[in-house]
Amino acid sequence: MSLDSVSLDVDLRALAGVPKTEVAQKAKDFKTDQEVRWCPGCGDYVILAAVQGFLPELGLRRENIVFVSGIGCSSRFPYYMNTFGLHSIHGRAPAIASGLAASRPDLSVWVVTGDGDALSIGGNHLIHALRRNVNLTILLFNNRIYGLTKGQYSPTSEIGKITKSTPMGSLDFPFNPVSVALGAEATFVARTIDSDRAHLTSVLRAAAAHEGTALVEIYQNCNIFNDGAFDSLKDPETRGQWLIPLEHDAPIRFGADGSLCVVRRDGDLCVVRTDSVDAAEVVVHDAEADNPSLAFALSRLPGQDLRYTPVGVFRSVRRPTYDRLMADQIAQAELTGDADLGALLRGQDTWTVPATASA
Amino acid sequence: MAKQVQQLDRVVIRFAGDSGDGMQLAGDQFTSETAVFGNDLSTLPNFPAEIRAPAGTLPGVSSFQLHFADHEITTPGDAPDVLVAMNPAALKANLPDLPAGRDIIVNSDEFSARNLAKVGYASNPLDNDALDSWRVHKVALTSMTIEALKDTGLGKKEAARAKNMFALGLLSWMYHRPTDGTLRFLEKKFAKLPQVAAANVAAFRAGWNYGETTESFGVSYEIKPAVMKPGVYRNISGNLALSYGLIAASRRSGLPLFLGAYPITPASDILHELSKHKAFGVRTFQAEDEIAGIGAALGAAFGGALAVTTTSGPGLALKSETIGLAVSLELPLVICDIQRGGPSTGLPTKTEQTDLLQAMFGRNGEAPVPIVAAQSPGDCFDAAIEAVRIALTYRTPVFLLSDGYLANGSEPWSIPDLDRLPQLTADFAVATDEPFLPYERDPETLARPWAVPGTAGLEHRIGGLEKADKTGEISYDPANHALMVGLRQSKVDRIAQSIPPLQVDDPSGVARVVVLGWGSTHGVIDAACHRVRRRGIPVAQLHLRHLNPFPADLGGLLRSYDRVVLPELNLGQLALLLRARYLVDVIGINQVSGMPFRAADLEDSLWDILQGVDT
Ligand code: SF4
């Protein structure tokens, strides 16, 4: 089964307020003259190429696109995008981007972050951005390691990880970013992999089309400090058996010729051989379900070794966005209220000292 | 019975009761009546950080002091002339401040054995000679309120809650206050609860009538309106004036106002106030924490908004890193710090000037940030506009320092003429044929262009890494770093060129000692200087609006005096800066008690210092 079959209807309601370009764009229009300084072979390169290759599709004016990042290898991303860009401070990009997007509905605002930036130092901002649902697209590059600080374990590293700061193995249990996002009331949550450009692009497309905060976890290889972290999902030997491409409204079957499938057993999801169950038993994915419990259960499927990792869109639901509600309140107040500065300053109770009483 | 009316030139009243007794409300209302009557006034609310500290205990006492006069006054008064004590705790907590011979109006109903025991009174001070040094008026406030409200249908407990309005009515009678405003206020406040509105009005009237008829109060007092500069006045608190200043600055600059904030005492009222003014295009963003509050504001600044964040000391500590980013990005941002007692959580509802050095230096690297300070509640309006002017003109974060005393205190405010407010301009960058250079500077101000997203041709990337001069690209070059550090400092230094010459107040023209101040101490320093002058020693007074950079003429001015005296509500923070900068031996008068200076104390300290000076 091909991974590029992920698709949701791309209506660009989310970007309705962003001015469109009159001239057709190409990927190279989004490249800057800056020398890209990631390590050779880093997964970030392919993600950059995918984003630059995909943006022309949206047809937005370049000057109305802003990339905001925090700190970390991935956070250098804005320097390589010929749009507006803000490379901010560690963990704070979602907060900064929220202020920008809430005050400028005519912008398409993207956040580029990593597992340390988004889930460790910036965890608070991430969860609040997700529940608040400002119109933002957050690309979380998860390489399960700290790269820029040279190789400490991260909040997504598997337990027991041997790193410079954990010579006897890490002790803390990792976050599952998709589970975190779903728990934080996210309206859009997806996962994809750096190595599959077509799938990556299709997920980006769905995320861009989403009105509200979209979180895309991108498994990204750090070939210097955590090489091969996702090999089991890339190796042709295991990929088919371990990777579960999610498609909205379709039964969750995967593996060679759909030989494996997801079913419910005692309230939990589990993977069984498709020929061992009735076709009706196969769980049908519903990304648009109001209740996030199926999406959450899917996010819990993989073990620490990544066996049975679903990719694609876990959840995509409509909820009014913060920026739109804020704009509506202002429009309503402007309609009904009186913006008379003089009256405001005078208030209710004034008294006048006449000129003749002057001392 | 014809009652005697006595003329007074000034009075200090303190309402004191339990946190739940509505003393702040009664005080506010008495203040409004007094303002409308035309007295000059100054207030000092003083309340615990707990919303409802245990009832009847000393930590639960909340008070509101009001000084009003028929002439110009600048402080809330050192000591009350009249203490209204709603329970034994309020009496015990406030008695030490009350000079002998002054009046106590006390709610005798609350002096039960239980309430007395709570505050450690072994016997009832109303029944023994403990209060013989004062003029005590025992008033059964609670029971008379209940009696007055017996036809309203309210239960006893509910009716008793209106006793603050009974007290307000009595005091309003005593001082001939106009009552229309209070009656209107009550109708409006309880518009949805007509029964409660009627009860409060009835209690207020009962208090007034009680004063009129009882023999316990033989005298009422008249304090004529003060002679003030012509104009239209209103009463205003510091946080309200600051909020209005920001809205006015938004209007004048044509930039939409964006506030990113996290609730914190005593700054939250600015968030509350601004959130009411969406009709002025104001966006308020209540963030998940202090860091996100300023982060969102900085994001909005990048997008071209007039961006503001509000906080107090502990919150400012959390914002430090983002302020550093704003310094590096060179974007306009106003950071309002409503100072309170510290360190750490400290004294949330009390006042201090202890954040000056935090504002000045509380960041990593060489990160200069301009600082302006407000000097009175009404002045918060002008100070806010000045902070915005500097932020927009020089593309820089700016501190606006206020404090708990200014925030909650109030005074009559001459409503400004809109046409005479400073003109503020944003001047967004526009594309030209040349390649865009985000760190190319204005030769005069050294400000960089403000290039907002949505402007074709100005796409650029900037961040917290050191930037190359002009291009803004990442640069680790040593010479470039030295250049950029110098440029950022010079830009802030140049603000001094836009500051008008200092105005020293020296009626004698021969003073050899200058009393310097900044922030909320203006009124009390002014009062202390007047008193010292009346005692025959000339002193000059100088109050600073700008603390970074200092006005260009400050150094020369300070050196022209034999002595520089500097009262501060800290251990000498401005003194430290002045000594370092000008090698002037500043003599500090310092108090860090969470309370403003008292004019008499300051007068004494000044007097002692002046004795050692050959004037
Ligand atoms: S350290 Fe790892 S994540 Fe960072 S640039 Fe190098 S390969 Fe990429």
C-alpha cells in the first residue's frame, strides 16, 4: 500500500484571509541565499525541500507567510525560507506565533520546533497553543535527541537511552507527542516521516488546510547523535509490517496486501492478521470524530520499538479558532460600542473648574 | 436640633474593617463624592493579599485612607483624623496610627467576647479606659443597618452586609458630601438585583439620617472645594490612567493595541480595563504564563501592533529572556511593571520601588532598555504615552515603572485636551529598488526599519543570534559583535537628546540642597520639601521621569548642588546608578516597609540631613 494516498479534502478555508499571489510560484522562490548549515545527511534537508516544494501549491503571497521557530537544529529553518521569519528563543515559538497570528489574520503562520523545544522547555506553550486553537501550523521535528547541544536524551527518547548525560541510561519515561497533543484538545494532529516525501507533502497539505492549530509530528533522522532512530519504519524489510498508514473513513489495514489490520479487543486496539477476523471487525478510521478516543487509542498502539506506528492524520475536527473569535468580538464591539476617546477619558463623573477660579 | 458646622481645611479619614466588609468600596465611593465636590484628594488603599483572610483577625484587616482638602495636597496623609473601625481587629490594627485626641467611629455591635478574643483583647476596650485618649463614637452599625432594612425582605445576615453603606452615609453626612453619585452608583452596580440595590440605598440613607438626628454627633464639617487650575476634572487611579494612556497612544499612532498578559497583583486591573475596550480595536491575550504574555506581545509587535505586556516584579523576572530577544530584534514593546514588595512573592498588595535595578540590568549580555517612571496616579497616563513614544521612535522595548501605590491610589485628574497629546508615528518600512536591509539604521535615532509581514519585497529573517550590521544575517564575527553591542547602547543613549530640559522646583532660587526622586514618591517628597521650606531652609526638588537614559543635563545639575538627597522605597537603587554614573555623593533616605513614605517622617529625615549642611 502506498503512503501517498493520505488525503483529506483540501479546501483552503484556513487560508481564506491570506492574500493570494498572481504569479505562479516555484520551490526555488522559497529558497534563500543562506548557506544551509545542518549536518550533511540530516533529515531536516528533506523536510525543508518538501516544504519549499509544497508551498507554491497554496498560492499565497510569500510576504504573507511567516515561519517562527525556537531553538534547536530544526529552529534554523526560517533562515532558509524566503518568507518572513523569526528565530526566537527556546520553547517560546508557539507563544510568539500565537500573538502574531491572533493580531494578523491575513498571515499564514508556521511554527518549526523540535522535540526538546516543543515538549521540554516549551511544553507549556505547546499545550496551550493547541487548546487555544489559533490559526497556526506547528511542525514538530522529532529526532528523539538533543542535537544542537550535542547529544543529550530528549523528552521523546526511549527509556534507558545511553547518552552523554545518561551514561547508565535515561530514567524518565518519554512523551508520545501525538498523545500529548490529543490530550491537549488539539483540533488537528498528524504524524509523518522525513524519508517519505509524498506522504510528508500530503500531510502538510492537510495541515495547511486546517483552520486552527495543526500539529504535525515529523519523525526526523539525526544522523549524528541518533542515527537510525526510525530505521524500523524505513527498512523495506520491516516497514510494511510496522507502519500503519491512516486514511480517514477507511478500514485500518496494512502490511503486504493488507494482511494485518487493527481491531478492538476488550476495549483496546490491537493488531491481528486480517484473514483471522471478519471484515466488519476491522476498525474504520474516523479522523473527524468529535470524540478523540479512537485517535488516542491509535496513538498508543506502537511499543517503544515503534512496531505498529500509525502515520497520517489522527484527528481533524472543526472548532472556532481563537483569532477568528477574537476578531469577531472586536467587530461586534466596534459595531455596538462607541470608540470616542474623549468620552472614555471623561468617564461618568466630572467636574469643571472654571477659568475665573484660577489661582 | 440645630447642629454646629465647623470649617476645616483638610481631613484624613481611614475606613477599616474586615476584608469582607466592603471598606474599599466605601472608600472608593467617598472618594468619588469628594472628587465631584471639588476637593483635592489623595488615597491609600491598603489590603491583604488574601481575598478573604479569616474573618475578624488582624491579618484580615483591610483599610482605605483618604486625604482631602480645600487646597492642593500631594499625599494620602500621614495619620488619620477619623478612624472608622468596623470590628475589634480593625481598631487594634489601626490604633497605633491614630494620634491622641482624634475621632474613632466604632461599630460597637462587633465587640463580642469572641471577636475580642480573636485579636487578643482581654476586656472590651469600649468599656474600659483603653480609649480615653481619643474621642470615641460608639455606633451600633450592624444592628441599626438591620433595623433600617427590616422591610426589604432580606435576611439579617444579608442585611448586615450593607453596614458599609450605613457607615458611608454617616461619614457623607459628617463631611457634607454630595450623595447623588453614590445613589446612582448603587443602582447601577446592583441593577440586576433590585432588592440589594434598594437595601444598600436604604442603609446609606439611614446612615446619613442617623448623623443628622443623633446627639452622638454634634458637629459636622465643611471643607471647601480646592482652588485648582481651570479644566475638566475626574478622579482617576494609576492603573486606569495607564490603560487610558495606552489606548490614547494607540489612537495617536494609528496602531492597534495588543496586550499579552498573565494575571498578577497589582497589574491585573490593566488587563481587566483594556479587555473592556475592544471597540477601540484593543486585543487582550490572557496567556498561559508570564513568558507567553510577553512572547505573544512580541509576536504582535513583529506583526506591526502597538504591543504591551503588563506585570509585577516576579513576572518581570520570568520575562527577562524575551526582553533580551526584543532588544536583539529591536522591535517596539512596552513592558509595564507595577512594582510590589519583594523579593520572591513578597508583598503582593504593598508598594515598593525595588525593581529599578531589575529593569536596568535583569538580562544576560549587554542589553540596554529605556526606563520611564510615572509619578502620580494621573501621571500614569502621560508616562504611558512617553513610553510608547520612545518604543516607536527608537524601535526598542521600554519599561514603564509604576507601583502598587500609584496603581490603586487615586487623585483628581485634569482631563487632557486630545489635540495636544503628542503625535506618535509608526513609519513602517516600504520596499524600494535597493535590497532590503533590516538592520540599516536611521542616522539620527539609530532606529532600524520596522518591516511588517505583508509588505512585498521586505521578506527577512531575524532572531536572537547576533546579527551582522545592516543585513541582519547571522554573524559570529568579533568586530561585528563589538559594533552591534555599541550600536544598541548608542541608540538607547541617544534617547536623551529627545528629553526636554529638567525643571527644578526651587522657589528660593538659592537652595544648596536638591531632593531628588523618581516614581510614586513625588507627592510625598513635594510635601516634605514644602514643610522644610516653611521651617526656613530652602531646598530644591527634582523628580525624574527618565531613568534610562538619564536626561543629558542631569549630571551637571546634580553637581551644581552641595548635597543631593534621594528618598527611595528601596535600599538605594537609583542612588547606586547615580553614584556610578556621575560620581556624585548621593545621600539616600530609604524605606522598605511595603508602605509609602509619610511626609512627617521624610520631613524629619530631610531636616536632620539639612542640619549638617551649611545653607
Ligand atoms: S545534529 Fe542531528 S539534527 Fe542537528 S543538524 Fe546535525 S544531524 Fe541534523
